Amino acid sequence: MATEVRPKLVVVYHYFSIPPFEVAEAARNLCDLIWVFDFTDPLLSPMLPLIRRFGTTLDTAGLGDAEVAAQVARHHPDGVITFASEQVLLAAAIAEASSLRFYSCRTADLLTNKYRQRAALAQARVPGPAFWPVAADTEPTARARLVADLSYPVVLKPQAGSGSRSTYRVAKAEALLRLLDEAQRRGEDMLIEEELLEAHPRSAQRFGDVLMVDSLVSEGRMTHFVVGGHFIPAPHFRGTGSFVPSHLDETETKAVFEATEAALKAVGAADGFTNTDLILTSDGPRVLEVNGRIGGQIRKLLQLAGAPPLLPEAMRFAVRESDGDVAPLQSEQVAFCMMYQPPIGAQRLVELSGLDVVDHLDGVTEVIPDRRAGDAIDWRQGTASRLFIVYGLANDHDHLLELYQQIQASIVARYEMDEMAEPSS
């Protein structure tokens, strides 16, 4: 009997991504996997024996993107995919070398560099904040002049990165200078942005005014398959979780789609999955960022809400066995993930209790601890500084808010604090 020839899918992998066994399960009846990652990465190297069970593995250690792409091309792949923003550039290089369906290298650059993306959005007249790039090698006198001329507060973030790592709301020039000095010592290029004011005061918000739209672009045709809401973030923009579908009405959703489409066109997204973050302002929705991947929690939230599994469809799209058959989410229930963030200044977790109570709340389906008593904490890691994640399914948005409040009230957490840490703003 003839042996079945299955498509070969390259997975450009990153630790802060989808667990390898979940990727392998999604591919089981579809394709063979070629895993591409740095074998010397201290977070990934312990997983190497496991990942080798799920397909071919290729080491990127010490290689440039072009060298990796040439090495991958020798395996004659049929598709490429990544679930991490940090790997979009390499995935684009692999796609270009093997004529695979993915973003162009130019688009990948715009999707992974916040300054160049912001410039592309501005050039396309997509409304957004004023912004100022600050390269790591900027002269101190030039930095000082820029900082002195700004109106505060402003937002400071790395030009490359994800999850609100090293992202700050800065209220004073002295604090901004200090943070820019720290970034220079790290050799990190930064971006300063005007702070966009939310449409509603925090005291009047049930949920946050920041939203996400997950889309599939196929040869320029855009399908927005879910609009998600976010809980109100912790200080300095650290994510506290998200939910689908959002709480927006039909008119608000239409405006969000229009802003998303303008942004996707501006960055040249033609073939791939995107996750766009937006903020509601008094002047309408404004794009915060376009990411060239499926949203971090979207696959689990969609499945909780009763939608078909997203990963197999993403794989079929990558190997050209589909042109994108992802139907918009239709659900009367609300799937959610909630992330519990420590306060600014927390250095070590002393006590965490109440997770057993949370686990028994009506609507909660899973509780995943990320920290134990004794673990160090660094809020500068952004959303990754969370203590735990809760997944669940609410009857509606009223029930969702009730569950969120019950979870918060059930938890007791104590910390060793850094008394010198800057207060939240």
C-alpha cells in the first residue's frame, strides 16, 4: 500500500506560546511538524526530548534568520506558522525562502516593531497617538530635550516586545529620564506615546475600554471572527484577562471593525491571522497595536464558548488546504480568562490562598497557578507577572462581572514589598 504523503508544517516555536502537546494534537490528523527553535534556550532546552516526539526539530542557535530559512527549505515544507510575536520575523524569512503562505518580511517587520508600525499607521492616516522613538544610542542631551518638551502623562514601551513587558505610564519628566537611562543600559530601543484617554472614566466602567479583534486575512480578504473584551488592567497596563464575545453593541462593533481594517491595510497584512488591540476613546476606537498571530488566549476562549477548534483550521490555512474557514463567533454565553496581578512593588509572594474556593465557583472550569509562596515577583514583566489564571464560562456579561468580583474577593495574597518602588498611577 502507498504511504500517505502528509503536508509538512513548520512551527517556529517560543516558550511563551501554546504548549507543544496541544500543537501536536491539533496537527495529528492534518500534517507533520517541523519544530524550529533555539535548543540552547534555558526555558526550551528541557522540553527538547518531548518536542522531538512530535516531529522533526531544527536548532536555530547561533544562526541568522536567512541561515535558518535555508536550512528549513531543505526539508521542502508546505507551510509555516507561529503563535508568538517574537518569532514572526523568522517565520516570514522562512516563508519567503520556501514560497509559503505568510506575511511578507516587510509586513512582519511592521508587526513586530512598535515604532515602525506606528509610523506606518500614521502614514496611512489611521488615527492614533502622537509618538516619539528613542533609540538606545540616543545622545543624553537629545533625550533630555525631548523629555522636557513632552506633555505628561505619557506611555513608555519597548519598540519590540509583548505582554506589556517594561511598559509604563509615566507622569513626570524625571521618572521618564530614569527609565530611558535604564533602557539605554539594556541596549533597548524605546517608544514614547501620547496617552490616549478612555471613553469612559474608570469609576463608570464595568469592563475595560481596551478591546481585541482577531481576524484572518486571506489574499487581502478580511474575516473578523471574534471581538473580545478585557477586564480593567492593573497598573502599568498589565493584563487582567479577557472574554468573548465582547460587551459592545452593534454600532460600536462596526466602528471597531473599520478601525481594524484600516490598520491591517496600513501594515500590508495579506495572508495570516492577526490580533488587533484597540482602545475606545471619546473620538472613536483607536488602534493600539496589530499583532501577527492568533491572540494569546483566543483559541481556549473560542472553544469554551462552543466554537470549533481554531488551531487545526490555522494549520490547514498555512499549508493551503483552506482559504480561511473561520466563522464569526455566535454565542449567548461568555467565555473568560481572568489573570490575578500583584501590586506594584511586590518582590516575593508570601501567601496565596483561596484558589480552592475559586475552583468551586459556578462557571469556573479551570484554575492554573503561576506562582507559589516563596516565588520571586517582578511586576515589570508585565502581564507575565500574574499569580494565576482562571478560565470559565458565564451566562452573560452580568454574570461575568459577578464572577470576576467573587474571584477577587476569594483570594488572600501577601507579599514582600519594595518600599522604594514607584507608586501606581
